[in-house]
Amino acid sequence: MTEINVWAVLVAAVSAFLLGGLWYGPLFGKAWIRESGADPQKGHPGKVFGGAFVLSLIAAYAFAMFLGKLPLAEAAFYGFVAGLCWVATSFGINYLFAQRSLKLFLIDGGYHTLQFTLYGVVLGAWH
């Protein structure tokens, strides 16, 4: 296992957290709420956002272990592939069985594809 740059992991997690704020806020927030049936008034914001950030840290750290010290372009490519072909497709399988909409799949799968691409960019740029 290669040495992990914890600062790069932290920045990667923050970047994905900020992307999520834009993605599920002004970009696709209303459509996501409509398609998911979520009630934004439920759940304590500290628990929701704190939990999301901790999970983002875990994902970024695990991805850093997976990537090692790959160059930026290769790390970004692997991030894209991981987001699209592992995470988004896994959501797709669940969404098919749960009979969720294609629109919801595209919103969530698109976010996670960009999330892992960002992880790759940050981790590839900053070993």
C-alpha cells in the first residue's frame, strides 16, 4: 500500500461535498426531490450533511488507496470509470428493482460519476 496524502483526501472529499451542494441544490435539486420523493424537512441537517461528509471522506480515502500515485490524467480517467461503471451502474441495478425513474438514475449516477472524477483529479494532481 502506498502512502496516502491525507490533505489530498480531505480536499477530494470537500470538492465532492461542494459538487453535491451544487448538483442537488440549484442544478437538479427540485427534480431530485420530485423524482426521489424525499422530504427535505425530515432529518437533522447536521446528521445528514455530517454523515454525507464522513462517507465522502471514506470514499476518497479508499479511492486514494486504489489509485496509488497515478498521474493526473490516468487518475481522472479511472475516477470517471469508477463513478460511471461501478457506482452509477450499481445504482442502476437498485433503481431497476425499486422501479425508480430514469431521470433519478441520471441525476444520481451523474453526480457519482463526477464525484469520482473529481477524486481522481485531486488525488492524481496531489500525491
